[in-house]
Amino acid sequence: MTAPVARTGARILVDQLLIQGVDTIFTVPGESFLAVLDALHDHWDEVELVTCRMEAGAANMAEAYGKLTDRPGICMVTRGPGAAHAAVGVHTAAHDGTPMILFIGQVARSMRGRGAFQEVDFDRMFGDIAKWTVELDDPARIPEQLARAFAVAISGQPGPVVVSMPEDLLTEAAIVPDAAFAVATQPSPSRAGIEAFGKMLERAERPVIIAGGGSWKAEASHRLADFARKQQIPVAAAFRSQDALDNDDPLYIGDLGLGQNPALSACVQQADLVIAAGTRLEETVTKGYSLLAVPRPDVQLVHIHPDIRELGRVYQPALGLNSDMASFFNDVCGLPTTASAGRAAWLKAARADYERFQGSPKPVGQVDLAAIVKTLREKLPENAVVANGAGNYTVWLHRFFRYRRPKTQLAPTSGAMGYGVPAAVAAKIVAPERAVVSLNGDGCFMMCGQELATAVQCGVNPVFIVVNNGMLGTIRMHQERHYPGRVVATDLVNPDFVALARACHAQAELVTATAEFAPALQRALASDKAYLIEIRLDAEALTPAQSLSAIRAAARPNGATDAR
């Protein structure tokens, strides 16, 4: 047996990352963790260091990596400003239930509390959004603390962990054994809980499942479909969880997100049993907590969630089950069939409402965004990854695109702009064989658009679509509705996106009419380089349901005009 040898804190840390199977680190290098970068130099063949252009991009890439792989996405940034920029990714991971670990360089231990250069108390900064924060204080404890960090990130409801690394600790030596590979611990429902659920299901004539959250691995999705088909229960997706079930499946009835189908909202309100699986039943899903009464819903509510703290947080369920989704649906698939003709008719009607809502609204201007999204739906393979950030453009994507497989939707339930570009870069790094498309608004793209250069540097080829209407559309919509005639701060003067992409050594082209999009997409998907398609959208096309002029006319009293 080889005698243990002294290693620096940095080498101990890197050795633990290798043991945990880390193969990719998204980073903006900083002097506060130079020793870690040096330790990684000996492992170029095992760990890919992705150098990003801003810490927000690096953190979003790590979050997307975690979504796709179910292992913690690793982001490494410097103290102070670097950590502040990266906070957006931690916030997204917390809301989406994504495993992620943010490593932050820190001032030397002897300087803590003095207000040293870029010093921040990361426990206080991240304590409310991370599952766990820890500052390494002894190189001999690094294996123990990193094993815990990985276990916390992947167990129960997955989420972000923040680890700060004092600069002097990284060069201090210690003799310590390595930890073992961290394995997730997941809760599962009790037999009594499953039996109670079965009795509630027997009595239900109009049940509905709301599937959401970050627990939808392939096994869970398949078992969800098996259970819902056996029991003839319609399945709605929570906000940006549309890939929990094949959208072409007759069981699927739409998403409870932004721009909800009114018929779907009514379906939830008319149900006599709501089975909330994995979703937190947050504001967006419940239309501002109006679909279900708070705190005691008028309907029988069964809430299944892997984080016990979410059960009863807002809604008091008739039955709360602390479980991951695969365990729950595996267990309930064994329950006797309670399907009936009435329940089958309920399902058929809900699906018909979804299909009607898929009808295209009358286009405004030369570009029909609904038709473009439907083209994406028709042309992309079933395993294609579609990424987006936030903005009114996403309402077309939510409504008209159909996700066919799990792990194909990369979208932040936190509503973070700037997510779509870095998420697409990460997706191509994780799965270079899959088609990856990033849909962005003009404002959304400009928040992390510099990561287009990262895609080029890494040699990956996502397709970036920029919907350019010259405004921050969501805020403009709310201004027009709530403060008519007082538009301010929402107009944008944009760059030439095609020229910008080409300056980054990507390929690019402009689309100004609907018919131009399909051949442009074909060229983009065939390219071996990152490819940007700019779509010039008429400012009138503000939502699928209402034009800018219609919103303005409905909101302004007595024909008031814009006072700008």
C-alpha cells in the first residue's frame, strides 16, 4: 500500500473533482484561485476548462450542464465581482432544482473580516438561494466537505451549493485520504401514502396531473406516461417543464405558464383531484395563486415533492408525499385501474382544447413567429435541445413548440434573461451530436450574447435565433396596459446582429419574411460552425393574442396618445 503524501489544498480539491466524475468546468479565471488552475493543468485530458466571457455566462452554462446530466454543473469564478455576476446562475439553479456547485476564490484566511480586496461574506450573500454554503478552512477537510457538497447538490430536490476557497488554503499542504464518489439520496413515498392516494384516485371523476420541477429524468417521464395512460388522466406541464411528457401524446394538455390557455386554466379549476407532481405550484403556474385557493384549495390536492419544505409551504394539501418523481410514479403504476368512460371523455376534451389552442393567430407584419416556431417543431429531430431565456418571444415558443423527449427544454423558471445563449453552448459541449437551438429576444441576447465567442472558441455549433423587435417587449406590454401613454426606457437601439456574429467568426444571416426562415434553418443546422439567424419582427407583433396597437387601444382612455 502506497504511503499517503502531502498535497496542496488545490491538488486535494482537484483530486476530489476527478473522483466525483467532473469532466467540465465553466470558468472565468481569477487570481484568487490560480493554484487550482495550476493543479488542473495536469488533467487536460480529463477535465475540459471552458473559458467564458463573463461569470453570468459561466454560471448559466454550469446550470444547463446540471439540467442535462443530473450531475452538478461546475462553475469556478473569482471573489467579489465574479461571484456577484455568477449569482444569476445560482438563483436559476435554486428555482429549477438543478444540481450545481459554484466555486469562488476568496481572500486569505488572515485577511477575512478586514474588508480586503474584493472580500465578500459568501454565507450571507448566497445563504438564501443556495442549498448549502461552505468556506473551506482546512486543507485536510477538503475531501469531507466536497463529498458533502456533491451529495447535497444531487440529493432530494437538487440545487446549488456554493464553496469558497481562501487563497492561502489552496497552497497549504496536508496529508489526507480522498473521499468516495457521492451518491444521491432520494425520498420515496410510504406504503400508507400510496394507499391513501389510491383511495382518493378511486373517487376522482375529473383528475388532472400538473408535472413540473427539476426531477424529470427519463425513467420518471416514462412512468408518468404509463400511470396517466392506465388511469386516463390528463397531464399539464408546469411553467417550463414541457419536456416532462411527450407533447404529441394524447395525454398532454398544455402548459401552465405565461400566456396560459384559458381552457387549461378552467380545466384545473374544474378538476376534483389535482395531482401536483414535482412542481412548487408557484405564482406563474397558479396565475398569481388564483387557480387554487390559498391556503386550503377547494379541490382535493395531492402534492408530491422531493423537498419536504415545499409541502404545505403555500398550499395545505389533502395528501402531501415527500418523494422523487420516479419513485412515486413507479409505485402508483401498481394501483388498480380506476379509469372510466367519464374520465376518458374528460381527458379527450382537455386534449381537444390544447389542439384548438395550437391554431395560429393572424400574423402581424412580414414575419409570422407562430409559423416559424412550428417550422422548428417540424424540422428539428426529437432529441434536439431548445434553449431560451425570458421575454415575450418565449410565449410563442411555449405555445407552439412541442417537446418530444425529456431533457430537451432548457429554460429558466426564474425568468432570467440572458440564459438562452450560454445554455445552448453548454448543451453542445455536453451533447455535440444533438441539434441545439437557442431562441432569444434582442434584449435577452444582448445580456449574454458575448458567449457566442465562447461557442466559437470551443468549436461547437449551436444555432442562435435572435428575434429583433427593437424593444424590451414584456415590459413594454405591461407599460402599454398599466400606464397607457407613458412609455419609457423600453426602446432599444440594437447592433447589426449578423455583423456582430460574423465579427465573432460565426456564420449568420438575416430573415425578414416567414418564407425565408425554413431554408435559413436548414443551412444553420447543416453548418459545422456556430450560426446566428436574426429575425426582424414587426413591433406590432407583441404577443400571439394581441398586437401592440390592440393592447394600446384597450388600455388608453378616451383615445389618449403617447406623451413621449
